[in-house]
Amino acid sequence: MKDIVCVTGVELLNDYLEGVLTADVRAALDAHVAGCQRCAAFIDSYRATPRLLKEATDAALPDDIQRSLRAFLRAQRH
Amino acid sequence: MVVTPAEPGDELLAAQAAAGDDHAFEQLVSRYEARIYRLACRLTSETEAPDVLQETFLQVYRNLRTFRGDSRFGTWLYRIATNAAMMNRRARARRPSEPLDQFLPRFDARGVHTGTPEELQLPSRADELLDRQALAERAREVLARLPDMYRDPFVLRDLEDLSTAEVAGMLGLDPAAVRQRVHRARLMLRGYLSDLVGVRP
């Protein structure tokens, strides 16, 4: 296959992480990233993104909303 | 050493609740209410989440008898909650959709990243560089700006840790389409974080 450059590597990145690439494409991508500091840095921040968003949106259930949910559900059952 | 008795499984509780056992239903509610609230915040907003939460458990209560136990209870519940969130959004005025394309990564004519390795790596340190509260607010804002076709798969796959196959089943999409949309969402959100920490993506 054609040599991988950063832009094609980025396009393939999630398929790579999900393990759905063929062995030859996977090897070509590995070879590119091994020699490309930009891609290594990009992948680092790409993988950090879901983790950061997950932590930042980890809302706790407020007590008053929990109480009104339970009162609502009790009222439905009677 | 404290030995705690094994908790009854969700599917057993669901069967008991379907047979009219209110205590079993309450146990399911207390097991999942916080997770469903958080999911509802991620798919709608803190304003709408209480309604989505109520609607979800009302639907669960009404439809327990149709839960066959051929899927996991959690999957079934998430499906109901996701639908409730979508219905809630549909009932609201459409917000303008912003593809957030300006946050996609940039490449030069040879297809090489335009940023330096240091710049490209910086978004991964957004939690060190930004105030926790500010980051939480920005995260809520950007999720709300993300078009639903990207938001839903991203939330379910990356924030709720469902598998690609589960998300595909839930949203009626091909797994390849889920992978592609989650990928695009991550690219846009990564660029948004990059912008927040002062680097043009």
C-alpha cells in the first residue's frame, strides 16, 4: 500500500485502535508513527480526549432530584 | 473481614419487579439512577436531565414485562434512556448545529501535521492547565454544540464505555459508521481542548 503520511494515519486512527485494520495497514501505520513525533504527540492527545471529557462531565445526582424521582415513581405505583 | 451477601443480579430483580415486587423495582432504581442522570446530562443538559431521568424510569416501570432477559438489563435500560433523551431534544427548539469543523486537525500540502509535537500534545494536559470547574463548564458547552449525529455515538461509546457493537445496535447504525462518527467527534473535541489551552488546532 501507499506510504502513510500524518493525514492518512489520522484517518485510520480509530480503526487502528478498534483493531479492524488489516495486518499490512496496521504495520504501515506502526512504522509511520514510530518515526513521527508529531503523530505520536497527536495520538497521545487523541486518546486523552475521551478521558478528559468523561471526567469533566461526571455529574453527580443531586439529592433533590433523587428525592423527586423517587416521589414521582411512588406516585405512579399507587 | 466483612462478608456481604451477594447482591441479586439485575435480571432477577427485573423479573421480580415485573411480577409486582416494588422493593425489587426500588433496588433497580437505586442501582442505576445516578448513572442514568449522568447519561441524561451528557445527552441533553442539566436542565432537561431530571425530566429524562423520570421518563426513563417511568418507561422501565411500564415495560418491565416486555424485558425478556435476552439482553442485559443495563443495555435495555440504556436504550430506553437514550430514546428518552432523544425525544426530549426533539421536543425542544432546534439549536443551531455547529459542526465544529474549525477544530479538526490541520495538515500541510504534504499531509504532515502543521503543529509541532509540543503543540499537538498539549490538549492532553487540559486538566492540568485549566481550572477544574472551568473545564467542566466548557465540556458541557461543547457537547451541546456537537451535532447529535456525533454527540450520541461519542457519549455512549467514550463517556459511557459501551462497545461499538452495543452503540451500533442502540442507534441503528452500522459499526463502521459508529467508528467513523466517534472518530470525528474525538477529532473535533480534541481540537476544542487544544483551543482552550491556547493552541490553534
